[in-house]
Amino acid sequence: MAQYTDKENVEIAQQEYENHKVGYSLETSGSGKYVGTLSDANNNRTNNGEQIFTYTKTSTGREAVPPTASAEERAQVKEITIMYQGSASPSNLFTNPGEFVKDWIFNNGDEFWRDWKDNDAPALYNIIKGQATGEPSKAPGQWEASAAYLKEMMEKYPNAKINLYGHSLGSMDVQYAIANVKDHNRINSVN
């Protein structure tokens, strides 16, 4: 298993906001350490707003090994890196208005609203409500989808150690997913 410096971990985590295509080979820029090859991009499959990217690493090469590959091919994967993207930034309105407007025009602002209205706000409300009443709360749909995705990847790649990265809402996705893992021995790192 590759070990990364804090600086490399930050660099790797920032890749969850890049628009890479399946087959993209990810390396750290300074040391050139190979992280993995993008093998799956889950962009809102459950309509809960999740944006999750899985990079696979085999001992034999840098080919993409998607979850749809044969069981024999997936068994060769020794390490996977899963990245959970955070909320669409409201600052894009000011720093990158073109992207913000493009989301509104082509997606009806869906990404922004799914993240903030459907996931972040209910999570905050449930925390406040739970603290006030002591009642358990229901997890937002994106957290549930993220946990199900991690479980699926652990089943699809049975021999792989797992590295997890998340930022902002993505870090809540990771925390919720980890809380639902049964085999913690397979988790190599959480960033």
C-alpha cells in the first residue's frame, strides 16, 4: 500500500472536484506516486446527489477495472481509492459565475439544491432537533447512498484495501459510510 504525505493526501482529495473520465490514471504531482485508475464514476445514480469516484490499483498494471468487470479481474484489484465530492459551492456564484449559471440553465440548479437543500440543511436540522429532543434522526439520502456504494465496492473488490477521501458534505458521506462498515480491517485510510 502506498503511503502518502499530508500534502499528497490533500492533492489526492482535490481530485474529487476534477472532471476525469473512466480510464484516467491518477498520480501525485510531486512524487509521481500512482494512486489508481478511475474505474467508476457514480454521478447521482440514486438521485440523492452523490458524486463518488473509485480508482482501482492492481499489481499488474494501470488498466481500469470497473465494477462490471469479471469476478476474476476484480479479484486482482489490491487497493481502491474512493473519493466523495463535497457540496456544490455557493461561492461559485461569485468566483465562477459561468459554471454556476451553466448548472442553473442545464440542470435547473439541481446539483446545488440537491447538496444544500436535500442533504446539508436536513442534516443540520436533524442534529439540532436530536440535541434538543434526544430523538434519533434519519440520515439524508446522500449519506445512505454513499454507505450503500461503499458496501457495494467492498463486495465487488473482495481483495482490495480501501482508501477513502471526502471533503465537506463528502466527509459526512465518508463518516456515515464508515459507521456502516462491518469489516474495518479492509479500510486502509480515511482522509
